[in-house]
Amino acid sequence: MACGFRRSIAGQLSRVLDLPPENLIKSISAVPVSRKEEVADFQLSVDSLLENTNNHSRSDIQVQAKRLAEKLKCDTVVSEISTGPGTIHFKINRELLTKTVLRQVIKDGSKYGLKSELFSGLPQKKVVVEFSSPNVAKKFHVGHLRSTIIGNFIANIKEALGHQVTRINYLGDWGMQFGLLGTGFQLFGYEEKLQSNPLQHLFEVYVQVNKEAADDQSVAKSAQEFFQRLELGDTQALSLWQRFRDLSIEEYIRIYKRLGVYFDEYSGESFYREKSREVLKLLDSKGLLQKTEKGTAVVDLSRNGDPSSLCTVMRSDGTSLYATRDLAAAIDRMDKYSFDTMIYVTDKGQRKHFQQLFQMLKIMGFDWAERCRHVPFGVVQGMKTRRGDVTFLEDVLNEIRLRMLQNMASVKTTRELENPQETAEKVGLAALIIQDFRGLLLSDYQFSWDRVFQSRGDTGVFLQYTHARLHSLEETFGCGYLSEFNTACLQEPQSISVLQHLLRFDEVLYRSSQDLQPKHIVSYLLTLSHLAAVAHKTLHIKDNPPDVAAARLQLFKAVRSVLASGMQLLGITPVCRM
């Protein structure tokens, strides 16, 4: 995008270098804004141009940059050309910059940045994203929060780029834990408690039966028998299991609604209990299945009996495992969706599982295994509420809303809100998501309530505050001003900094779409908010001539629009008042 400026610069370079402009576009990048000095708008890395040719020394690159710059000329778009260390810098005609950027933001709205030349020729693909995946009959654990918000972000950015995305919640709704739960409910369950607070009650039953099974062999044995009955399709066992599953999903949907997350499909391990038998037959027919002395079935992924490369696919009693059901699910999804990419979002502890899963698919003869990708993430430490260590997501959401309401109550504008509870929840969620997304997804991080709720500095509260503040400017002054504007009125350094930063949005989206890391967008939006705060202090609208006021309002409107788009991609709902 960068509003077509990149293409214009590439056109001039292509004539001098005799290369197609398409090959040059990605070597031209917008220059990050500097608070200390005025910077050019774009730079060309001579290094990246010469990557494909012979090795060049540093000094050689400098000479090349100077030589190339001398052959280029300023025109109606480029007003100044200079060189830096291994780079050529381009300054865009200031009035053209202002007019083009603002018009483009207004014209493209929420699609601004996504129609960029960086994305041109991008094939539309079918993408499956599996995320969240809590265990049925256990309360929604905070451990699943990261998978939920990261998967939602990945699905959002893929969708924004026009891919056909299917969001799958693959529930842990089968396996030995249901043997324990079925037995536990028969021993300690209460029908009325199951009706009134299903997940809490099932959680209590699960904790209790686990303790009993550890001390009493007969409880462990009956749990095993209950799961066997499930696998064999016993109607009584299945109907109890079905109730646990339905009640759990109902509760999850309510919590997902609070998070602003939805799914196209709720599937689960249970869907594949039949199909996992077919997988075992297929492995056997290909000579990949080996029986161990204990009676379990394994697949040797090293081809030479290395015990660490053995993947167990069947228990000694013939029941299926997580790995078998995952194989069946992957094969089924390929049949159903013919995906170009399938992304699994889980914590980094499951890395080995996915390496083995993809390897097994490959040796079974499924070439599309290469289209499967695992996006691992680190763990959150130190998430406690005032009642102590927290296990459940709902407790965190309630705590966030409560603390945010208390913070907002001390600000006079909060009293005017129609629904302070809802606003508090949206602002609190923004705070939570930004703290989570600021670093690399793979990093573990220490959760801090104090940091979450700071209204100044790099937080979600600051982003929401900036958005609400800019929205109120439009409400106050917008009526008579937003049709035409005079670009000559936006030539102050603060205006130029904001415009230069708006130019970079497409690059940031491009980076996040490539490596699936939200931190690029987070850092961009925080800088945009800081630049807007500085501009807001100096570029007043009130008591200024109409053309100056109109131009400044247009600038702030563009900032608010890009801020809202970026926040929505991250899974944050922008608030208009707080």
C-alpha cells in the first residue's frame, strides 16, 4: 500500500536496474518514525537487492547505493533522495503524502493496509485453525486462555487477508478421564448440583475420584471398565457422557461470548473413536504397527527401534489414545475441508506430540502432512485472584471486570456510560490481551495485575483510552468538518510523524501474517497511540480556522480508524467511551 508510493518508487528503480517492479517492492520499506529527528518516508535496502548476486563487501554496498542514487531522479511523487549506510532514502512530496494517506485510510476503512501491494498476487487459501480445546467436564482452565486468544488472532488475520478460515474447537471429550468421571459421578454425584452449576460440580467430582483412585485399586479398576464400556458403545455409559458434554459446551459458549470468540465447529476426540480403529488398520496394513511385550501397539518413527521415537497408538486393552484420535481427526479434516494449511495452537509442552503426529501422517503416505503447522506458546505464571491461586477463566474475567470498574469509578466520565459493566469487561480484556501479546508467543511470562491496569505506558487500557478520546473528538467537532480538507494545513512535524507511521501499517500486517506473531501489531498500535497523544496536545481543533480544524480532525479520524482495525485483529473490541 503505502498508498501506491512503494509501487511508484519500484517503477523508477525498475527502469534503472532493468528488473521487474514486482521484484523490488519488498525491498522498499517505510522508515520507522523517530521522535528525535525528521526521517525519510521509505528506504531501499541495497543489501537485499544484491542478495542474489555475488558477495559484496560493506564498502562495495555503500558505493553501489551512492551510484544507484545518482541515477534516480526526483519527480512528482519523490521530493528528495539521499543515501544512508547501505540504503537509499526517499522523501515523498509532503502534500501528496498527506492527501494520499488520509484519503486511502478513509476509502479503505477496516481494509486499510490489507489491500497493499505487499499482499498482491496472494492466493486465497483454505485454512483450518484448531484452538482453545478445553477438556469437557473440567472447568475452563486459564491454561486454555492463551490458546483461545492466540488462535482467535491467527484466524482473524487469515480471514482479513481473504482466506477461507474454519475455526475448530477440538474438545478433550474422550479418554481415560471419562472413565474416572463416570465412576466418580456414580459414587459422589448429585443430580441437583449438576443442574445448577455443572462444571463446578463435575470438577469437584473429578478431584474427589482422582484421590480415591490413587488410594483404592477397585476405584481405578471400575474407572477403566467405565471407559471400556464407552469405547464399546454401551448406551447407559454413553448417555451419561453425552450429558456431561452438552452441559460443558453450553457453559463454554457463554464464556467464549464474553471473550468475543466463536467457532465454526465443535468437534472432539469422541468423534474419532470409530475412525481411530480404521487408522490402526491402515498402520497395520502398511507394516508400521508393532506390538510391545505389554500388549500396547506402537509406531517406530526412527526406523531403528530408538525407544524415544516410539509413539504409542493403542493401549493393551485395545482402547484408543490421544495420538490415534489426532491422526483420525487430521485425515477426516483433509477429506472434509481439503485445506491448504492446518494450524494447531497449543502450549509448547505438546511440541513432541505434533512432531510425531506429522511424521506419522507422512510415513502413512499423506503428503499433505507438510501443510500442517504447530504454533506453540509459553506458559503464564502468577495468575492469582484476591481469593488466591486461580484455576478458572471465569474467575479471571470476573476479577478483571471488578477491578476495571473500580478504576473507572474514580474517573468522572464513567458515570455517563450506559453499561459500565460491559465497558469495564472490554477494557479489561484489552489489558489482558495486550499484556499477553507484547512478547514472543513462545516466551513464558509473569502475569501482573498492576501492569495490566496501568492507564499510562504500553497497556491495553492506554489503547482503549486513546480510541475513546479520539472518538469523542469526532463526536464533539465532527458534524460540519469531515467532507473536504486542505492538506496544506497538516505540515507540522507532529502531523507528519503520524502520517509516516500510518504508512507502515501494511508492513506490520505483512510481518504478522508471515510469522503469526501478534507482537508486531501490538507494538505498532502502542506507538500510534503515543504519537496521537503528542499530536492531540499540540494540534488543537477548538478555536482554529475551519480549514485547519477540518484537516486535523481528518488526521485524528484516520488514527482512530487504524487503531480500531488493529485492535479488532488482535481480538479486542474498541470502546467509544470510558
